[in-house]
Amino acid sequence: MQHINKSIWYKQPAKEWNEALPVGNGRLGGMIFGGIHQERVQLNEDSVWYGGPRDRNNPDALEHLPQIRKLLADGRLKKAENLAALTFTGTPETQRHYEPLGDLLINMEHKETETSNYSRELDLDHAVTKVQYTIGDVTFNRETFTSYPDQVMVIRFTASESNSISFRTLLDRGNARNYDELEAISNHSLIMRGETGGKDGIVFRSAIKATAENGSVKTLGNHLIVENADAVTLILSAATSYRYEDPEQQCLKTIEKVSAKTYQELLQHHIEDYQKLFNRVILNLGDDNEENADLATDQRLELVKEGKEDLSLISTYFQFGRYLLISSSRPNSLPATLQGIWNEKMLPPWDSKFTININAQMNYWPAEICNLSECHDPLFEHIEKIKKNGKKTAKSMYGCRGFTAHHNTDIWGDTAPQDIYMPATIWPMGAAWLCLHLWEHFEFTRNEKFLKNSYDTLKEAALFFVDFLVENEEGLLITTPSVSPENTYILPNGEKGTLCEGPSMDSQIIFALFTSLIDASEILDVDQAFRQQLLKLREKLPKPKIGRHGQLQEWLEDYDEEEPGHRHISHLFALYPGKQISPSTTPELAGAAKVTLERRLQSGGGHTGWSRAWIINMWARLEEGELAYQHILQLLKSSTLPNLFDNHPPFQIDGNFGGTVGIAELLLQSHTGELHLLPALPNEWSSGQVKGLKARGGFEVDLSWEKGELTEGVIHSLNGEKCAVLFNNERKEFETTAGHTYPLVFNHES
Ligand code: FUC
């Protein structure tokens, strides 16, 4: 096997889940262990969740809202929190959780046991995993992929000698404890039937079919047996009642349809589909040197942990992030959860659902800039489910129009508060933040039809705040009750609190939401009166404030925080992913943001993977390339598992996506209205090349640089908008025509 920097590879099978390699098509996923005598493919289907939809809105919320607000305004924190814990938390307190689909277990029958030349690989160029080993004189190969166009997983077994492939296989789920039936439905197919449990739980089906070249296929009991074949193609399909009335029929229909195609055809369709997305971006920060050629990915990661720099591993990490988004979020799939789609636990960490006070949003930060706009779709579809439920939550809990969601949601788009955890639970900002992704998609694509379709959703999200905001004694419009996710403040008298009035993040999110609507209504030439109303309301939102340490204030008052190194840095939303603060437009606030970051880091901040990834983006926005790079290294050193999955700990995929976009933000930024080229290039990345990053305004950008200087810059205009470009201190502005390409020439002395 040839290992280039777009491959992740190992010299031994995975001993545990965090070493296995992920494949997926947005909906159907697998973790490939690559065992020699037993292959385990841990399976997921994105709609296998426990239980059906419920109304968990606390019926006593609205009645107690005025009292909680009054208690907070009077500074009686504990009373407010105690009352809120009873009247504002969900009934019951938790949303639904994600479950695994099961396992495909394949027991190989090899004539001998002595193995040599083992390797396994995830080929990022083709989205195929490959396992290879030699036993005796025979070299065995196993390739696995999950096809988006054909909606199946395909495993292909080949060997260097004819009649060498024999195995038995079956589907499993919790050692046969967590499904109802496993049945041979023909002499070459099995089906697993089950339900996830809970009221209105999901009905699932998964089927496999083996096709052998020479040799034989039969079933015995609930095993599928292959004997003495030259090559075998194993196809796996899955369907649930979430999407289909008759998931069994769907499952079998898919397998039958796909069986008519040859392996080569399936592979080719898969690669064509995948490469249409994957090949849009090229990143080269440094070639693999000779030394690296023999080093497997886990060995290279170990060396980075010991302090060695490895620029091509960083390019691989970047492309792996793009691979993960393509594999866990495609049109018609559900959005990527905390674990993307890959989860082996019946009760996963944080339910493997969608935490929307940072994590689900972080999953989608790379979508636009890394040229995977379509992968953003599932999030937009899910926002519509949230909108429906969130209208009920807005009305029943707060007596407000529009819609709202709290800090989590699930497969059903549940919007009632999650957990009874005061630092996080009562925070009505989740939907508003998600809606900013609609605006971001528009900004990058400039697709007015999309904006028109999304306008009502943006407006309903804003309407909630038109009703919800309360004017305080200083005439400021504030959210109450709320929290600054998920931190605790200390009052001058030493009392500690979480529930509060007007945390900075809330005002920043509302500022961004109102601004997007003001702009959207102008672009679409609609809703003039509403626009005027939002302009007035926006004026009265609390502005970002600088506190006594020179830091950006996290709360309306200049409180100290209980945990100065807290993983959430919510009040820097305005720096990233927001754009209210930047060194060029608000230098003083950018300085304060820097102080905040430094203070967090001095106290051990960034200790979870996603928090570290956020910090990379913040340093990128502060144009501190060197610091950002140190945190990229730190992400690899302390928060990356052997299979390059992000480690919260445990595995949580947001850090992969946050790290990926952080790398892109060092090379290109466009949030201030101009395309800022190489805004924060680390010294160590002195030469490199990136092609195909996207910028706001509908531009695609290719850059090459040497010794930190641009040697080539090309802008592709997709929509014919005016383009402003900034490199070092040189700014150029020019009109463009859609479909045209503009090479840039910069004066290197500037
Ligand atoms: C938020 C974070 C945690 C974790 C969880 C899924 O609550 O504060 O660190 O990422 O989401």
C-alpha cells in the first residue's frame, strides 16, 4: 500500500473502538476494526434513537416567570435558582438518546495463523478502508466503504490465490440481547429486526447479503457461511421507521437493487460522489519526508506528543475533518451528533445528541469555508423541526411569539430544557445560534432563493426575542432568566450563581441574529417595519464591555468567575464564530478579548478537545498565527485519539471540526467584508498551498506562498460580486463577473 498524507494507516488491527476507522454516508456508518481472524464493523444508522417525540415543556414555567425574573433583579439568586429548578426544567428532565445499530462480525477461516505484512488504512482520497495481510503464501485484502448514492455499506474480500476466502458472519447487537430476531431470509441473506425501546421507539432493520465468485454461500442457523471463494462482496443495508413506514421492505429493496451492480460499479459511483465534495479543497503544508514514509499514523501522533512537528500530519488532520463531515452529514441525513454518527454505546456520553450551546454549531463551522456547503443541509432541515417544537416552548414557557430552544436537542427537535443542571439548563438561546448558520450559508453562497426560504425561520427566531427581552433600569434590553454557558459567577459578597440577567453571549447572539435579519430584509426588500423595529431594539442591547482586568466581561456586571479556566469562553462568541469584534474593526474590544483568552489559558483553559479547537479559531481571528499553531499542536498532543478522533475525553467529534476550521481560518478570513489572505500564517508554515477555500460573497480562493509571501493568489468569482482583498497591509478592490477567475499580484515590499 502506498501511504501518502491523505491516508491514515496502522501496522496492527484496532484493539479498541478508539483505534478503529470510521466510514459513513451521512446516515449509515461503521467503525472498522480490521481484525485478521475476526473483523468487527460496529454499525450505526443515524435514526436509531430510543423513544418517540414528547412534550416536555414544564407546565408551571410561565406562571413563575415573573417571580423568577423579580428574584434575579433583586439579587436573590438561590431563591431564583431553586424555583427555576422546579418550574423551568423539562418534564421529564431529559431528551431522547442515540443508540448503535449493532455489529457485523466476520470470522475468517484461515488455513494457518501466522500473519505477516499487516496494514490497515483509511484512504481519504477515496473514502475506503483497506485491510491487507499475508498468511502463508496468500495475501488477503478487505475494502470497506459506505456509499451515499447506493445507500449501503459494501465490504469486498479478495485474495492473491483462488478459493482462499472462507468466513462465517452474522449481525449482532449487545451479544444478541438488544434485538428481537436474526433470521436467514435466503441462502445468502440475513436480516436483523428490533426496536429501540421507549414509547413510540424506533423500529429498525438491517440486512446483509453475500455474493461470492466461485466457492459457495449458504446459511446455517443465523450465520451466513462463505466457503472457498475467489472474492466476495458483502452488502449491508439498514432502514428504520423514522423514515419509512415499512423499514424491512426498504432494507430489502435497497439490497436487491444494489446487488444487480458489480463491485466495481458500486465503488466507482461511491468514489465519484465522494470526490465531487472532497476534491474541492487541497491543502499542502509540507510534504511527507522520507522518515515519515514508514511511520504509521499512531506512531507519528506519538512523536508529535513527544514534541516533534509534523506539518503533513496537520494537513491530514484537516482533510480528515472534511472527510468526517462528508461521512456524517449529507442531504437527507440527520445532522452530525456529538459523535458524528459513530457511537457504540446503548447509553452514550451526553446521549450522543445535539448540544447546542456550542458543540453542534462547532460541527458545522467548517461546512462553508471548507467548501462542503451541502453538508450543512441536515442542520437546516433540523432547524425546521426545532422551529415547530420551539414555537410551543416559546408560547407555553415564556408566553412569547416565535420559537426558542435550550442547550440541547434530539432526533425529534425537542426544545424544552435538558437536565437539571443550573449552569446550562435554562438558556433560551440554542435556536437563535443555530439560525445564524442559515445566514452564514447565505453569506458564503449568496443564494437568494435560500435566503428567501429561510427568512421566515430567521424572523421567527428573532420574534421570540422581541417579546422575551426585558428592559432593565438602565434602559438596556436583556435576557432573563439565562446563564453564561456553563460558568458560575461570584458576587462581591462571595455568593455564587449561575442563573443571571443579560449574559454577554446572549446579547452577542441576539445582535448577530437581528443584524442578519436587518440585512436579509433589505436584500429581499421585505418587512420594512420589522427592520426598523429591530434596528431600534438592537441599539438597546448591552454592548460588549471591558472589565476591571482589561478583559471582556462575561456577565452584565463585572463578576469574577468561579472557574477562571472554564472550558466555555462564551463571551468571546463575538470574536468567533461571531464577527462583532475583530482587530481591525474594534481594536479595543479585540484587545480585551485577548486578555480574556490569556486569563482562561493561565488557569488551565482549553482542557477539552472542543474548547482547545475554539481557542485555535479565536487566536486565528486575533491574527495570532503563532499562538493558534501552538494550540493546534496541543489539540494533537492532548486531545487526539489514535484514530485521529477528537478526545473530549471521551471521543467527541466537535474538536475535529473545530480544529479543521481553525486551520482554514489561519489561511483565509472573510468576516469583515474583505478576503483576508493568510491573515495569521504561523512562521512554521512558511511555504504551502491551499486551493478551494470559500469566502463570504461567493468566492473560491487558491493561494500559494513561500517564506510567508504570497507567490500566487487566484480568486474565482461564483456570483459576480465586488471583491475586496487584503494581504499584509495592501488592499485591492475590483468588480467581478460570475464564473471568472482573477489572479492577484501583490507588492512584496508592502
Ligand atoms: C457541553 C460541554 C461539555 C460537553 C457537553 C456535550 O455541556 O460543556 O464539555 O462537551 O456539552
